[in-house]
Amino acid sequence: MNISDRIKQRMKTLGLKGVDITKTTGVSSGGVSQWVNGATKPNGEKLISLCKALKCQPDWLLYGKDEPSKPQQNAEWIGEIEPWDNRTPLGEDEVELPVLTEVELSAGNGVNAVQENHGSKLRFAKSTLKRNGINPEHAACVKVCGTSMAPVLPDGATVGIDTANTSIKDGEMYAIDQDGMLRIKLIYRLPSGAIRLRSFNSEEYPDERYEGEYVKNIRIIGRVFWYSVLR
């Protein structure tokens, strides 16, 4: 196997076309074709650029030494989507969790103060919740409003919260009740009992620091254990 063979092999493995090599290396399409056809050989900086595009080492491309690793699979096929509505009977392994709307909290204390979003519910497999240590009786879903948690949680995204898990672990997402507002934020503990609330969209929504009496106005409803986004 010669250099052109290895170039073609690597392009096939990575699903690359000549135009992709041109964009990465800055070499004209004609120059790339000459490499692929074996009319010329890459060298110097162009060789380094080509190896970067092909994700391989120069020694392999030139001499066949130290074969590059194959791309690793990073996804698993689960199955087809099965449509359902409120009239579809629950399966033996299914449970429905209420959907709450962010910024919808009624007066009162405790998790029961959260208002349901017109009876909307989402279905989860009991086995999935159990496997992740989630008790369905202590779980609910929240619809996110606004762009403060974008791009991870865009407006309209849905998150699942475990209301039995209220201990703060730095950098985790939690649903909180802050002065009657239901919010989804990343939480960090700070010295002297202070806390920091952080948004993913930190450019538009800077960190919020609370200490002293202000911390008492923040109640942890539960940790986010799941989220779903439709694009």
C-alpha cells in the first residue's frame, strides 16, 4: 500500500471528500486530486495539514507505521419512537410524572406548592427511574422558560427533577424556589454559607451570589436528573 492508497483509505474511513481536504489544508482541489491519484506526494507543512485532516501521524501516511485508530462509536440505537397521548393506557413498566412550568409557584411551603401545568404529564419507565435511584413519588418535570440556560436548555426544554435530592453538589443543576419563582440553575457552595447561581448563558445572565439572609429565600426543590430538548 502506497501513500495515495493510505490517503484514500483514511478518507473513506472518516467519510471525507476532496473538498474537505481542500478546506483543511488550503491546497487546491487539483492538488488534492494529485495526492489521491499518486501523481504527487505531500511534504512539509502541507503534509502536516493533511495528517491533521486525516487524523493520522506522518509516519503512517508516508511509511505505513503506527496505524491510526478507527473512529469510536459514540451512540447506541435504542429503537423507534412510539407515539402516545393521554388516552393511551400505561404499560406495566410505565409511570407518569407531572409537568410543572418554570416561574409557576403558588403560595405555601413544601414541594406541594408547585402548580401543575394544566395536568400535563410525561411518561417514564419505572425500571429507568429505579436504575438511577429515582423514586417516582419524589419526581416531577419542569418546563424551562427563557434563554438563561441556553444552549443546553433552550426555551421550552423539559427537565426531570428528583425532589428527594436537595443536597447541593457543586456544578449540578437544581430546581429552586426563590421568593416564589421556580428556577433552574447551576449551584455552587461558597464560604460562609453563601451560594452562587450560574446560568449556561453566562454572557447575558451573569452569576448571582447570595449570602446571609438572602440564602434563606432560596429553597432547593430537587436535583435535575434528566432533560429533553426538541430542535
